[in-house]
Amino acid sequence: MCIVEQIKFIFQLNEMNRSSFILAFTLLCSLSFVAHGWYLPGVAPREFKDGEEVSLKVNKLTSVHTQLPYKYYSLPFGKQCLPDKIEKAVENLGEIIRGDRIENSKYDIKMNVQEKCRVLCKDQYTPNQLKVFREKVHYEYRAHWIVDNLPAATPKQLQDTAGHTTTVYESGFFLGMKSMPEEGADKKTQAMYFLNNHVNIKLLYHEKPEAYEGKRIVGFEVIPESVKHDEAWNPEQREYPETCGKSGTKTPLKLAEPAGGQNLTVVWTYSVMWEEDPKTQWANRWDKYLLNTDPQIHWFSIINSLMIVLFLTGMVAMIMMRTLHADFRRYSQELNEEAEETGWKLVHGDVFRPPTRPMLLSVLIGSGVQVLGMSLVTMVFAVLGFLSPANRGGLMTAGVVLYVVMGVFAGYSSTRTYRMFKGVAWKKNTVLTATLFPGVVFAIFFFINLFIRGQKSSGAVPFGTLVALVALWFGISVPLVFFGSYFAYKKPVPEHPVRTNQIPRQIPEQVWYMSPIFSILMGGILPFGAVFIELFFILSAVWGQQFYYIFGFLFIVFIILILTCAEITIVMCYFQLCSEDYHWWWRSYLTAGASAFYMFLYSVFYFFRQLEIQTGVSKLLYFGYTFIMALAFFVLTGTIGYYACFLFVRKIYSQVKVD
């Protein structure tokens, strides 16, 4: 069906069918956009025949000390080391935000063709150009290459608790080495920097003639070296520099200015070795990239955390059920007609009284529903294998698109809650739902992006991409929020099980441990305890520039987080109502949302204990993105706590007969 026919078909429908069609059409378009980048591991291998060209692409430069990525060709390699025409790969939204810039290279690699110290190029570098190289080496920048969609990696031996040794991959390889002055040395002694101008490329392949023709690449290892090549080398006389083949200790290439202010001549070389790996199949070639830590420690830590949380939530649920059953039995027995009512039943005439600032609370609830829906659907797709790490930026792209689509549920839940609070300005409520939370996030993101752009980093999102994000926001998300709000406005206002008194009941003086601040902070500890171990691995993957692909564990932790937020909020809400304090609306939201406060504190602790970020812009980048993460976690957990407490309060007051 062409677009003109689709438009005619839409306008021929009645109002209800038209709205349903538009919603379904938008969902299908958005999901098809995400599905375009999906990748199922093991279903799209490529075979290479002997002698066939294997393309090596360069990506970016990264450092754990700055967290600022740069394009590979931002280094002043010189014209001799660049391809005749630089071709940029098409990148998705996630790759652009992550700072990926994939381009072709001059390296000539052919399947199963060994190369020994082949010359890539030879060029001279001025003192200013050497300064750029020294700066990158000082901050321990790594270069990232790609062959057959596999990233270059440095092999590392990892020993587990049982003493078994496993080979894992560290993404990328170092541009050079640095030798810092020893303690107590003369202050004039400066650090020495060495450039890795030679790379040993090792490509692993898997071959199965009875199943397919050719060879499949299953590994891409790069071991760099710093070699001061023979200055008398002439490409017309010898094919390779003699220094590459010399045995014994090689003289490293020092990044220092030659005497007399002359330029430094650098010869870039590479070797290619092909090796068959019969144990690693194509579908499992990413395993070495994903095992960055001891798997036994990771498994035991997560299982231990899950068992503790499950035990605590089970105990809470059992106590709550026994307590509530005792209350129901006491209230249902009418043995003494003069018995005075106590506990939560006393506030039945005020428990559904609208809260203060109902507009803000309903907007936060709508934003939380949007984040919850995006997180849940994204993790389901990730668990099913649709968001493989081979699809760079796929996870982030899916998150952005699904967040936009979930705007319809944000508008519906926000307007329905606001009308339940007897609010009348539902249009203003809808506008705030569509703009408040994403506006704050976009403002912080845009502010940080200005500083990143000032550093000329590839992590700076281009202006065109920012325009595309704003177009997604106002072109799709905002209309969907209004769409959901319209349906909520058409539905009748939910009726409460008990009537609200006209005159508010006076709240008795509360004990210190039932004060709002103390109870909220205490309630946020348990949800944070459900995720803090997994949070450590997530932070290590994001800021340690590792791969994270244990979405099965993450999904289990996410479900336990939902249960924990719901149960701890119900418990604290029950204690609050028993103390005859009926202001539970905001308290229920903030009790579960307080876990975001502990998340931010833990992120600060992680920054000082685990990271070695050195520059000011990098620190701004870390704390800015961490605040965005904590803010999203706040609206997510707060919304879970609110709905759990709301359903609990409606349930208990609908079961008790009130005269």
C-alpha cells in the first residue's frame, strides 16, 4: 500500500478505528526502525576464500582516563598513511551518540595470506604533531579497529577461582607506552613516551568444508610494538626493514624531537598471521569479548545478591499477609459494639484525599511509566538476542525509539492519575508530561555536549543528530503523549472504595522513626540493595569501556527490583496509615524513588575508588550522565512504588465495611 493510499484509508475510518490504526501504524514503523538494526547471532556469517580481500576498518580512539573518544584519523598520521579516499560507514543513532566513527584504512589484508613486517607508510612528523601523539599516549588511548564486524582486541589470560586459565579479550590496543620518572628523581626528569608503530595482527578462522565453502573469521587479535626501524631502509632496495626481523631486544621508537628541531621520521609497519581455531565456531566468536572478568565471581555475586533479596521480600510478604489477616479478623468481629476503631481504618475518610501538587506527581508518574515500558521491552528484546553487541549502538537506538513510542502510555497514565486527583487543567498536564522529564534530560545532555564539542571529540553529537532527536521528541513522542492523554480523558474518573470527608482529619504527632525523611530514606535502601552488585558491573562496562551482555541476569534483577520496590512501599505505607497519617501519595513515590539517591551516592563512591578520570570535562561528563541515570531510576522506582501502594490501599479499604 503506497503512502497516498494509506492516508486515504486512514481518513475513511471512523474516529475510534482511525486512532487505533494510527497507534498501531506508529508502533509498527518504530519497531521496524529498531528491527532494521537487529542482529541474531549465528545467522549471518560470511565466508572468505583464500586470497580474498579482508577489509580492515578503523573506528575511534578511547581512554579510561578521559572518557572522550576521538576519530582515528584525528591523529596526524600524514597523507602517506591515509587511504586515497576516506569512506565513512553508515552509522545508526546509537553509534553516533557513542562516538563511533567507522572509516576505511590503507591496510592490505587477504584471507590466509601471511605478511611479515609489511610497510604501511613512511612519513615525517613535526614537533607539534609529536605533541599530539605524546598526549594520546600519556592518557593511554586505545585504537579500535574492525575486521568482519569483529573489534580488534588485545588477548589477556584470566585465571578463575579454580585455577583454570581462560583467554579473554580487552577491546582495542594501546597507541604507545610511557615511562614515568621514579619517585625521588630530579624534577627536570620528564616522562618518556614510545610510539607503537608496528602491529602484529593475528586473525583466527574456522573452517568446515562439509558445511560451507571458505573460511569464517572468529578472532581478531592485535599486539602492538614500538620499533625503531633501520633509518637506512629504502623501499626501492628492500621490501621490509631489517629491524622487523631482528631477534633479541628491539630498540623502541621514542616520541622525542630530534636534535636541531628536525622532524622525526616514522615507518609504520604491520604483520599478519592467520591461524585456524577449530574450537571456536562463528556463532560463539563473541564469547571472549564478553568474559572480561572472572565468570565464577560474577555468577556467585549475583546469585548471592538475588537470594538475599528474595529472602527479604519473602519475609516482608509473609509478615504483611499475617498482619493484614489479623486486622481483617479484628475489624470483621462485632463482639463489642462500643469498641473504638484503631489503626488504618480511622483514616478511611481522608485516605483518598488529593495530594499537594497533584500536577507534578501525575507528571512524574507518567514519565515513570514511559521509562518502565522502555526498560522492560528493551530488556526483553535483549534477552531474546535481538540486541547483540555485534550491532554497535543497537541497544541505545532501541532504547531511544522505544522511549518515544512509550509516550502514549505516559500520556494515558498521567492524565488518568491527574483527573483522579480532581485536576481540571489536563492539557497543561499533558504538555508537562511530554516535556518536563525529557526536557531536563535533553538540557543536561546538550550542556555536556557543548563541552565535549569544545574538546573536538567524536563523542560530541553532531548538530544534525540533535535535530533528529528533537524531531523524534516533538514529532512522535509529544503527539503520542497527547494521543494517550485523549483516551484517558474520554474514560470515566476512577471511583474510590470509600468517600472522602469534607473536613480533613487532624494527624496525631508522629514518632521520630515515622517522620517523612527518615522513613523515605530507610525505604530506599532495600531496592538499592537489589541492584547494587549488578550496578557495579554496569558501571565497569560503561566507564571501563567493556562489553556488557548478561541481560539474562539483568532481567532477573529488574524483576526483583520491581517486587522489592512494591513490597517495601506497601510495608512503609501500611505503617504510615496505622499511625493515622493519610498523606501517602507522595510518600509512596518517594519511598521507592529514594533508591536513586543511594545509586548516585554509590556512583560517587565508584568514581573515587575505581576510576582514574583526570580531566575536568571528563568529570563533568561522568557526573552529568550519572545524574541522568539516577533521575531515570528515580521516576522508574517511584512509579512502581506509587502504583503498588495505590493498589494496596484500594484493596484493603474495599474489603473493610465502613458505616
